[in-house]
Amino acid sequence: MSKIAIMGAMPEEIEPIISKLDNIQTMTYADNTYYEGSYNGQMVVVAYSKIGKVFATLTATMLIEKFGCDKLLFSGVAGAISKELKIGDLIIADGLCQHDLDITAFGHPYGYVPEGEVCISTDVNLRNIAKDIASLKGLTLKEGIIATGDQFIANSERKDWIGSEFKADALEMEGASVAVVCSTLNVPFFILRAISDSADMDAGFNFDEFLESSAQVSADFILSMVDAMRSKK
């Protein structure tokens, strides 16, 4: 039976998803907890990786290699680079790059290593499913390049450079590493992000409140995708 992996970086991002699953079994492996269950008859395995590229790589690999998941959906938050993105907006990645990968001293472009690629594309069929769901729910869904790095970027000059160098619309800390794993192992994957901070942030913005509310919206969206993927088989 097909098994879908659902990933987040933080516990808050997966808790609303786990709460909707049936027949949950938990397994601790490689210092992480994996939640295996079903949603409307579809087998899923859910986990949060912890923050950053290394942990995300480990978790994505375990979901595919140990649990046998054949598709992967990632949900989380991101910072805006594009001025068109505001707090609360949803963006899906059509491609992901690593903005902190730099061997330009050897004549290579930023984000590139030999036998790799600067930007890895997500699965077009999963993106199309997401667009259909957004339309049904009356949600605006942006699409663009998301840049990943092991740094929380709060510097406007650095943000602008990443936007210019990679044509990136948003920033986060896990997506491109998930992309490398899934692309290499030929597993279709999808990245959804809710914008948590932008250039014109309100000084009174409460991140914890936002994380809780956005996680509910994202969970509903991801589980709707699971239903749509099951019905398309």
C-alpha cells in the first residue's frame, strides 16, 4: 500500500496533523519520533525533524528508507524575500536551492557542488493538486523559488542578495535538503510554507500565536492533499 510522508521542522507544525489520524503507532528511531497512522484510509507517517538542513536530511531519509514512504509532503513557515509576500500568505516551492552552500573559490556558482544542481524542482503533479485545493478553499497560493540555509536571516542586505542571486521568493532552513534526498531517491515531494515574517513586520507580531494558527491552516491543506492523492490513484 502507498504510504505518504508528512514532515515539519517543529512539533507545532505536525501536532494538528497527528490529532486527525487514526490507529496511530509511534516509533522512536535515530533519536526522533515517527507517528504512523491513517487518514481516511490512507497510510501516512508523520515526523518533525528539528530545525536545520542536517536534521531534515536525516528525517526525510528515514521516512523513505525505513518506513517505505513513496511521496513526501513538507509543511512549515518561512520568511519572505519577495515584497509581494505578506505574513500569513501561503507559498509552494517550484524549486529549492541552498543559499549558504559556497564553493565559488573553485569557480562554481553559489549553491552548487559537482554532480549536484543549484535548484531542485518539486513534483509538478503535487503542485497541481495543491493549486486545485487552494482554488476549492478560496485560498491564494503563491508559487516560487524557496532558498534554504542553516541560518536565520534577519539582515535585509543578505535577504536581498539571496533574492537576487537565486531569484528566491522566500527563506527557510530545511526545504532544499529534503529536495536533495527526495530527488536522489526518486520520491515525488512537495513543500508548503506559510510566511511568518516579512520586510514590513508589525512590531507587535507574536510568532508563537502565528505558528499555532498557521499550523492549523497548513494541516488542513496538507490533509486535503492526502485525500486528493488517495482519490487520484
